[in-house]
Amino acid sequence: MLRKIFRILFRSFLVFIFLLIGFAIYFVIAIQIPEPKITDNSALTKERVQRSENFYTVGNSWLKKSESGLWELYVEGDAFERGAANGHLTKELAQFQEDAFIHQIQILIPDLNYLKFLKYFVAYFNRHLPDNITDEYKEEIFGISRFASDKYDFVGPKYHRILNYHGAHDIVHALQDKNMTVGCTSFGVWNNKSADGELLIARNFDFFSGDEFAQNKIVQFTNPKQGYKFATITWAGFIGAASGMNEKGITVTINAAKSEIPTDAATPIALLAREILQYAKNINEAIAIAKKRNVFVSESILIGMK
């Protein structure tokens, strides 16, 4: 009788071990994110030249600090060229942002073991993230990632880190949604409500992730090979748009709204806003772009046209 019970327990244990190994293999395969295939890597070899204090160039792209205290960035070319120029020009600013971001996470989650567990949870949750980002934007992010710091390779490979950072706002938004007390707001006035009768759109940027993270915002001017020229408010290492305007007069701001906690990865809302700026020349086209993307969380998008 005891021998029979032992055999049953032993077989159950073997089944458990095989299931555990099977899940481990599935998990490792599931979280793999292939890097974009770039045929021409010459953009990585371009020299960064310091023209003066706080003024740098890479080819025709440049970064400088304006009299207002804000950094201004101009990038041009195809996706990978833009990303490589962006990453090369802003690599010190990008490390500062990553330092601030990781520091804020460590304040919220001081337990290192739990933080390591959370890393794998995020990797699994975001396993379908690349499926919801266009090839163009993945190539641009890949270009930026080539200049990312080695300091946080323990968090994940450079491309995976930068890609996942683009969904961080959406995940934080979802987790804080039930307790949301702060959300960005936007408004528009025209005719007799503005000084000159022209359309005036403004927004309060109430997203906050610590004093350090709020430093070194960048006004980025992008001249893409495809689509329209546009300007955005952003940070180093980030290609999404929280606010922006394109050469056709389309403006976009994103504002947090109540939503359900997501169960799978989707298109980061800032990348949707960026796509509208790059490819919409009127409000109808902007709405059409918004409708074709599945996003993480609910967001109010204010679209205006001059």
C-alpha cells in the first residue's frame, strides 16, 4: 500500500517537474523580442561634434540648449537614422533620465527581490508590445538604444529596455487609475475668446514622476523621410508625443482618463499621438489613425487644426 502511494506521489512529482520545465521554456521563448534588422548601419558611425557649450551636431541633426533653459533637438532622415542621431546627441541626457526613472522605481519598490520579480512580470506582460508598434518606430527606438547606457543592462538588454519604457506611462496610468487625483488638462479658444481671434490651444502638463525626471525636457523638431515635419515636447530616449504640432497645423495633446486595467500590451498612447502628428494633415485623418490603433488605456486626445 505504501509502495503504491509512493509511486503515485513520485509520478505526480515528475509531472509537476515536467510542467515546471515546460512553463520555464515557454516563458523564456515568450519574452524574447527580436531586434529590427537594419541593412545600413552607417548612421551609427557618424561623428558627434561639439560646436560650442551645450551645442552638438551629428550630420545635419543637432542638439542645443536654448536661452529658455530647455533643450532643443532636431533630427532628420529615415527611422533608424533619426534614432541613431537622437541617441548619439542625447546619450548623457538619456542616462540622466534613466537614472531618475530607476531611482523613482526603487523608491516605490525598495525590495530588490520583488523588483527582480516585477522585471520578469513586465517582460511577460509586454511580450506582445512589438506587435502593436509600427516597424518604423521600432527601428527608430532601436537606433536610440544603440547609445543607451550599460549601467542598467541588469534590467534588460538595451533595445528591450527602451522599447518597454515607451509603455511605462500607460502601465503607471492604469495602476494609479483607481486613485487618480491628477490628470493633464487641455483647452482651446478662438474667435473673441483669444487675443487675435486665432485658435489658441494650451495644456497643463501634470504628469509627475519626481523632480529629477521633470528636468531636461526637450523640444524636438523632427523632419522624417516619410510623413510631415512636426515638433513635440519629449525627453531623451523617448520618441512619443505628449504634446505636439505638425507643419499642417495639426496639434495633439494627450490627457489621462478613467479606464480599466489592461490585460495585455497594446499601442502606447504617446506613440499614437506621435503617429497622428507625423501622418495626419487634417482632423479626419487624425481620427482615422486613432481609430485603427488598440491602446493600453483610455485617454482623452485633444486634436486641433490651425
